[in-house]
Amino acid sequence: MKSKQAGRLAAALSVMLLSLSGCGGASDQPDLGQVSGTITFDGKPLSGIVVVFQPDSGRPARGRTDAEGKYELTYIRNTRGTKVGHNRVEIAPSEEDDAPAEAQLDADSAQAQRPFKSGKPKIPVRYNIKSELEAEVQPGDNTFDFALTS
């Protein structure tokens, strides 16, 4: 009787150990580089601005500038960094702090423009929607400062 119970116990432990081995296996997370920097606009630090690093393929990483214009990227949840390699960089005002805004007509151009609350400057599209900014992220620590101009 004891050998049957021991055999069942051994089989149960084997199944449990095999099922646990998948939990700590290889991650599907790509190699990440730690990215931080400072963003200025016409020489002044930009506060509350969203910075997005978009790799050629895969998940983008995001960060937000503090009062001194400094940012640090987060890949996902509490994981810092962004995918190593070429990244397109987008910089735009954060809309989190602002109430939903409606388009307003600009008296000079009669084009619909998004109003910017909280005194944030309008960032030219060459830095966000049609960004010309790029960064080549390396493994380890990376610093990318962006000096934007109007």
C-alpha cells in the first residue's frame, strides 16, 4: 500500500513541478534600454508633456515631464525603459489634466484648432503627429534631451 501512495505522491509532485516550470520561463519582453532626458520649448522646460518612443515594431513606451522638463520612460506598468533600436519620438501636451475641449475657430486662419488649457504651448506637429524626432536606443542607460522651437 505504501508504495502505491508514494507513487501517486511522486506523480502528483512531478505534474505540479512541470506546470510551475512554465511560470518562470523566458519572457516575451524585448531588450529594453533605460531612457530619460529633458524637454525644453524655446529654451524653457516643458512641464506635464507626454513623451512617446515608438519603435519600428512593438509596444511604445511613455513618460511625462515634471516641472523641470525631465522625463523617464515606462514600457509597461512598473517596467522602465523602451525597446532597444530605432524609435520615432512624439512629444505632445498631456490631456489628462485638462477638461475635454472642443475645437475652436482661430480668428486668423479660420481653421479648427484644439485649445490648450493650463497655459501649455502649442507644440508644432513636426514634434508630435508628424514627428521628425528619432532616437537610437542602446542597452543600458540612455539620455535624450529635446530642445523644441516654435
